[in-house]
Amino acid sequence: MISLTLDVSKLETLISNQFQEFIGLSFDEISYSISLNPELVTNKASIVTIVNRMLDYKNVNKKQLADEILPKQLSIKTVRLKSNGNARESMSFEQVRFMEIVEESWQFSKLRKKFADTIFLFFVFQYKERADGQILVFKGTKIWQMPQETLEVDVKRLWETTREIVMNGVKFKEKIVGNKIYRQNNLPGLADTAVAHIRPKASDSNDKVELPDGQMITKQAYWLNASYIGEILQDLPEVNLKKSKQVKSHLKFSREVSKRLKAKLEEQVYPVEEFIIKVKQVKSDFTEMDVTHEFVSKIGFKLNNRFVISEEIESIDQYIDKIVFNSHYFQIPKNPFFQSPYVMRKIENFENDFRLLKIEENLYITNASLRNGGVTKENLMSYKDSVERFVEDGKFFTLRYIEDNGFYHELMDYGFEEIFYQSILMRPGRLKYLKIAKQVVFIKSKLDVTVNDLMAYLLQDNQSITVEKLIERSQSLCQLDLDYDHAIKLMKNTTYFYSEDLLKLYEDQEIYYKEIYK
């Protein structure tokens, strides 16, 4: 591990020397030299993947690196430059916290603190023109901290403009592009400042947060302009493409081995890791480096987004859609593909768009089935909106609690299990939720919530609470059913002070001492 100090010029020299051997090498050449298969990292996250592997290869621990520059924070960012030296894309930073920006001042704002307290380490790649097309080459590293003047003038102006717009109410208008309708807002855009702007950064268009005036907006983030990033990196010297001494090699399979392997591969889709396990059963020296387009095509497969899929399948997303929406109900299969993070994110997006509704754990009903029964997406959204209007801000509740207190919606007449209605309310919006003792407790809040918020609600301005009283209040205030063990577990999961001897929770340790020594 290299030793660093807060001397930025020295830090930059040390980092530059550490990764000098990669400068001028192509993406593929670097990948092979650090035992990374470039054919498996071709998506948008590929640069992050290769940089993480480069750090590991050079024995540079990111946490130790960050510790060396304390009290400053370290942020490692990857950049791709066009062949002309301009950044290919803008760079995202913090999410815009709309509820916080209206309460804070610039001097103590999170955005100012972010840039004032952070040293950035850029890993820079650039596209180079060749006769056979463009190739991505490692250009080098750069240590950078935002100049004080830029922060206090340009970024401050962005923050002030954003705050003023949010306080006065964000304005929206719809724009039709082709057959799609886009919802535009009047937050500072790319053309409004030379340094930074605001634009969406969300899992999809359904991933929204509430504004102070009650409107909903797709999650937004601060972005440094691509043109500004290009200016930051313009002093990096030009590099020429060079060749690595590393030579890629692939195993050769006999016709008999290929035949045995085809017999092993009974599924249409495999995560790469699972595919390697299957191949190893036939050829034990098979590794990740051997998973190539050329190899998988010989056995009737192709590579797609870290998956090995049958050539009969158009794409991984098309396959997921076909399996999920092939019938009225969908149960998540217990196989590595459907348990993979990529597929689980897709299922969550289907839920957010009300295309899938959970009716049991791991069992969903599709929107097509609901439509056949007369239930539309508008009905589901109407139910969610009705609950949001019925409940009070800042009060925790369960479905049983609001139903016992007079809530009704026509969707309840269909008689679905509670988990179905919970699934609707758990979609992004004005309601936040916690899972407690295999139950879901909700609250209408503009801010994210934790178990501390629930405990503060149950304390009801008291400085302490016994286990028995917590169980009683959970039931009376929101109809959350807790047994003794779950109540103690809930107490221990907060940042309040819990006394094992007294089986009691206190706001802090000082209150505990006052009680036992009075």
C-alpha cells in the first residue's frame, strides 16, 4: 500500500507512478493484463469494473487510501473522453434533497460541504481513432479539488437558483417526443451554468420523491457538466496506443467435450458464474477468462449483460418479460438467474410500474390478470392516493389501523390478501415504510424514516419506555403487533439507550443514570 499525505501534488505523483504501466493500453489490453475478461464487462459499468480491478492489482486499498487524506474525503471517479478531448458525459454527484435545501443555508449546505471537503481521484480513458474504429485507451489519473472561486460563485449560484425554484414551487410541462411524453421541469439545466446542472438520476420514471409543496418529482441529482470535466482534464498529456505483453488464450474443446457440455446446459439462460460451474463439470480447468463470444457461439449460446443466453433468445430483457408475463401469475423461480441482482431490479421496476403486484411472498399477479378482473393501473394508483389523503403526516400506521378507523376504497372489495394492498403502498411516493416483525408499518413523510423515528413516535414525548408499554403503544397507536422478543429487538435496533437489567429504553444514557441514582 502506498503512503500518502495531504500534499496534493505529492499524492498525484504517487498515484500517477502507481498506474503508469497502464497508460496507453487499450481497455482490452488492460483487462487481459489484470486477469479480467473484457468480453464480460461491456456495459456502462465496465470502466468502474476495470478501475476497481486495477486498484486491486496494484494493491491499492480504497479505504486505506481515503484514510490517508483525512480529514478530507476521497471520491474516485471514472471519466471517458471523446477523441477530441471533451468528456463523453456529465458526471453525477449528490442526490438533490429537496426537503433539506429549503431549510439549509449555503454556508452549511450539503452541496458546499461535498465539494469543499472532497478530493477527487479521476481515472481517465480516451477514445482513439483507428482504421477499424474507435478504441478506448487509458490516459492516466488526476487528483483534483474544486477551486474555491468556482465553488463560491458558480456552484453557489446553482444552489441558490435551485433553492429559490423549490421554495416557489417547481414548474412542470409535458413535451411530446415521438410517441413518448416527457415531463420537464424548470430546475437549472445544462445550458444554465458552465459548471454544473440538475437532472434526473433514478432507477426509472416511477422512482420519485415529494417536493415541499406536495408535488412529486423523479429523483434528481447534481451533475458536473461534461464541458467542465473536459476543462479539468485538459492538461493531461496526449498518449499513444501501445501493446501489452499479455497474450490472451482460450481453451480448445474437442467435439466430444462440446457434445457433453451441450447436454449439461439444460437452461436457456445462465449467469456467467453459474455457467462456469457447469462447464467445469466437463472441463475442470475452465475459467472466467475462457467465457468468450467465440466459445459460447460454438455451443449455441451468446453473451448478454453478464449472462450466457441461448441463441434462440433475442435479449435478456425480452426473455425476462416473456417468463414473467407469460401467465396470470408469476412466482420467482429458485434458480441463480432469477435470484441475480439484475433480475431482482427488473422485478422491482415492474412492481413500481404496477405491472406486477405481490399477493404472497415470491408470488405475483400480473397487470394483465388484474385487467381481466376489471382492475386497472388507475384503480391501483387511486387506492394509493386515497390512503395518502386519509392518513395524517408524521403518524405511523398499518393497514388494519386505517381500516379500523374508517378508511375504505372500492379496491378493498376484491378481497385480496393484505400483502397485495401493502405492495401498492410500498411503491415510491409520499408513504415511507418499515418492515417490523414480519409486518409493514407506514408513515406519510417527506423524509426517509428509520426505526428511530418509529421509536420516537411510540415514546410519545416520554423519556423512557418499558417493553410492556412499548408493546401496548405499538398496538394502540398503529396496530403493530409485537411480542416480547420482537419488542426488545426493536429497542436494540435504535440508537437510544437500552438497559438489559431494567428491560427499558431511554432517550439517552444520561436519563438512565438520573433514574437509577435519584
